[in-house]
Amino acid sequence: MEACPTGIDIPGFIRKIDNGNLKGAASDILSANPLGGMCARVCPTEILCEGSCVRNRPADAPMSIGALQRYATDWAMANDVALFVRAPETGRRVAIVGAGPAGFACAYRLALKGHRAVILDARAKPGGLNEYGIAAYKTVEDFAQREIEWLYSIGGIELRKQYDAVFIAMGLAGVRELALEGESLQGVMKVRQADDLASVPVRRRVVVIGGGKIRRSMRPCRAASSARRR
């Protein structure tokens, strides 16, 4: 489990398969990783989970974790098994840019919680890396699209296809902080965010950090202030 990037309960789902509980095994896998079917096909298990398998005596081979994961998830998809129930509608909508594995995993989680997820993507088919980047022989029978259809089945996920391109203009997320002790104390302010500059209290001793245009533009103000004091 420690070697699995998605933290799947590997001993748990193998035990359920051994007991004939394929629904429980698929639920364990897909609750941790909604795209567990594709991961079972392309994940380098020999390096990750199987590479850390506790069956490590010289005569033992590691458990075929990838094959067992594929067995359980394929069974669930082939039999259209309802593993999860969507929460009641919250009325909230979330836009997701990118119809790849990360976008669909996010959309699926949101949909489970009752939100609406709208995925935007520039390409004609959803799937991202799973559809366009993985060798076809690893994902035969159009598995990438079949897995997406399974994800859609939870409801609340919509793919907007009418765009020829997507331009992401996120902007600057935040202003760089000084990370100085005391910068959040009373009296320390970012003047740019003041609602009314005339109401900003300016006392006799002022520290201005930065030597750019803002500092130079304060010279007339400083001269006027000196004149008023005289």
C-alpha cells in the first residue's frame, strides 16, 4: 500500500477477491482511484506495489496485483455494477479545464458529493493522456472511452465540446509576501488594497519598502507634508 501512489487497500481488495466478493474489491479500488481500471493496465506495478510485495522470499514471486486489480474493475464495468451513490444535488457547478485523468478524477469526486462538474477540453475526444498518450495495444477495445462512460454513469458530469481551443488565463494567484516577522501587525498595510486612499492613516514615521515608481511618486507628498508641518 505504501508503494501505491493512490493508496489503494491492496491486501483488502485481494482478500475480497479470494472470498468471491468482487463488488467489494472493485469498491475498494475505485473509491481510492476512480481510474483504477486504466492504472491496472499501465501502472508500472513491477516497480511500485509488486516491487514492494511482502512475498519476498527467494522461492516466492510477488502477487500479481495489477492483474488482480484489472480483474475486479473489469468485472464491475462489464456488469454495470453500481458501486457508489451520488449525494443530493448541492446546486453548485465547478468548471474543470482538461478532460484527462486528473480532470475526470476531480469531476467524479465532485459529482459524488452532489456538485455539477463541467469539463472543458480542446480535443475532440476526452481522456487526455489515456486516450492520446498511451500505446493502443495497452488499452485495447477502446478502454479509455469505456472507462469514461463508466465515470459518466455517476451523473452530474458534463463535457463541453463546442470549443476549438481553450485559453487558460489564470492570472497571478497572489502577491509575493515579504515573509518578515511582524508584517501582519496592526499598522502594516498594503495601500493598493485600501478602499479610500484619503482615509489611510499616515503617521510621522513611515517605512516604504521598494525603490520603484511608487517610492519616487511619494516625494511630492513628502514635500507637501513638510510644508504643512512648518
